[in-house]
Amino acid sequence: MSGIKNFVEELRWRGMIHNVMPGTEEQLNKEMTSGYVGIDPTADSLHIGHLVGVMMLKHLQLAGHRPIALIGGATGMIGDPSGKSQERNLLDEITLRHNENCLKAQLAKFLDFESDAKNRAILVNNYDWMKEFSFLAFIRDIGKHITVNYMMSKDSVKKRISAESSSGMSFTEFSYQLVQGYDFLWLYQNEGCKLQMGGADQWGNITTGTELIRRKLGHENDAFALTCPLITKADGSKFGKTESGNVWLDPEKTSPYEFYQFWMNISDEDAERYVKIFTLLTKEEIEILITAHREEPHIRLLQKTLAKELTSTIHSEEEFLAAEEASQILFGKGTTETVRKLNEKTLLDVFRGVPQPEVSHVDFENEPGILDFLSQMTGIFKSNGEARRMLKDNGVMINKEKIDENYKLGGHDLLNSKYILVQKGKKNYFLVKIV
């Protein structure tokens, strides 16, 4: 069919297929097909752990198919046993709708929701069809089609029940796969959706949906499943986590500079896998990049490519350029102008971990001499004599500008009205805060 590209083959070379139900590829090559990914709405932002599912939807749309993003308002209130040890908190509807709107705005940076194309994306929330469903109606109309034996056979259930540390599994969680299965049935009947996608840990829940469709509507009704591998780092640790927690797409939760730095700091081994998963570069472009990177790994070409592609898409090209410029400051290439352009959050992100001595407003407004400021007031130097020697050797900078012993400190030196950046030698930074 014209306009349809081989979606499964595209994911396959990118390393994004873990399991695929027989007949899926044939269905997708035959006609425009609607496929969905479920997204947990317990926060008002996606984090980069969601990006694999988002990229699957993106590739689905690029291949000529119709992506459906399902916000799990109902299922998010229950808790999925897959890979988790605790249940989730109940969300009220006001919070749920707020989160839904925020997530759609982020998804719109990847998916076309607005055009007149036949395969424009849609966003749905399973709370809308579950909220009026009575418990009795659900167990009568849906529960009778799936046996307990079938549900117990799923790996996610078996692992949770058999785990030594487990305190058991509540009926609420046990019912999760049935509720998720009903989502697929509802979308199949109301949106003509024939494909569900997700992470490898979702295979059991997804196939419960395909089974429910066949048992409820008849075996001639075909529904399909496709999962991608769970993304980990080369050392086996969880992808998308840093010491400070999740890497969010919301700039208020994770600044564009922190976001950029996350991609710049990944290992070479991870970068080779991630550039296939998280960018839209072609196979040929990626092969050229990988070859060039292996020849000169110190240039970090793959990391730079990932940082540019993702920061520009999720934030903006301006934010990417600002983050790139800010990152140069620590390597001695930044200028006074660069430092002055940084907003407070980025300034603090760039210099996280450097000593941050404090000086009172009163003392600063008394226009201290540079020697007293560098030694007695901030402790950057042990004595005035040591500070004087380094100033004579051009070894001290204020806000990336070399100064001498006659330098007059004043309000013009304050960054964001409260900070002064002092550099001692090539690598020792101090961010003095005027309080």
C-alpha cells in the first residue's frame, strides 16, 4: 500500500524489538493500522524512560500508521505489578486532567495531533470509559472471558507472588491486566486499534488484551502485540536515572542544561545503542557516525549528536545552543559574556558541586578590597599574600575575566544579582553568594 513503510523492519534494525506477535508485520504492511502505547499519568511530565514508547509511536506515524497515546488515568489509579513492589497512589480527577494536558503538550513535540492527515495522532484517557463502569458489570461482561489460571500464568504475576520479599499481591493489582486488556478491547471496538506496544515487561498485559478481544468478539478478530527491550545502561543500571532522580522533559524539573549533560555523559557503548533508539537519523547516517566515533572517541561525536537532537526537539534549538555554550565554561572556553547570559538555574547547574562561600550584603556593599574578599571573606585563598602572588601571575578570574590586585569589586560583578564566579588557576571554581 502506498505511503506505508515497513515499521517492524525499521524498529528491528534500531534494536527496538523484543517480542512481536505472529502476523503483526503482515498486518502493518497491508494497511494503515492504529496502534497504541499506554502512559502512566502519575506526574505532570514525561521522563526519558517514556521516550522509548514515544519513539515507537513516532516511527509508527512516520511509517504511515496512526498512533494512539493512551493516558492510563484508570490504570494509574491501581498500580501495575510489572517490575514494581508497591502500589501507586490514587489520583483525583483534577490532578489527572492537569497531568493529561501537560503530557499531551510534550507528546506534541514528537507526534502530529493537529494536521488533517488520516494518520494524525490521538490522545485518549482510559478513565473516560472506566469511570462509569460498575464493578458488577465489569466482572459480568469482561471478567468471565479470562480465567484465573490464564492470569496466574503471566510472569509479572508469578514473580510478584513468589518473591520472598513480597507481602503478597492485592486483588487490585491482580486485576490490572484485566483492566489493561479491556483498554485494548475498547480501542479495538471504538477506534479500530489493532496493535498495542510497550516495554518487554508489558508482554503479559498486552497479550491478555489480544486474548480478550478474541474471546469476547470471536476468533476471527485479530489483534497484535509488539514490545521493545527494556533499556538499561551498559553497567546494568537503570536508564534515565541520575543521582538526583529521573531526567524529566519538563524544564522546571530538569533544566535544559542538565538534560543536555545527561546525554553528553553517557558511555560510548550506550551511545551506540541510544543513537538508534532516540534519534530519527537513517541507518546510513548512524553507521557513518559510529565509524567516525570509534576512530576518535575523545571527540564524543555520538554523545554530541544525541544531546543536540533531543535537547533541540524537547526544549528548543536556542536552549540546546545555550546548554552547549554553558558546558564550555568549565573547560575554559567560556567568556564573561557567556557567564552573564546564564539564568540562575543554569548557573547553579553548571557549578553544582563547587564550593559556594557566602558573603553578607553589608560586607559586600562596603566595597571590600579584592585581597580581603579572596582570603578573609571567602577563604578561597589562605592569606592575602597567597592571593597577591596568584593575582600577579594572572591566575585569578572574576566571572571569566582576568583581574589584578587593583580590581574594584562592585554591583556590576553580580551574576543574577547575587553571585560572583571566582576562578583560581585553571580548574578551581568558587561560586560566591552574596546573602
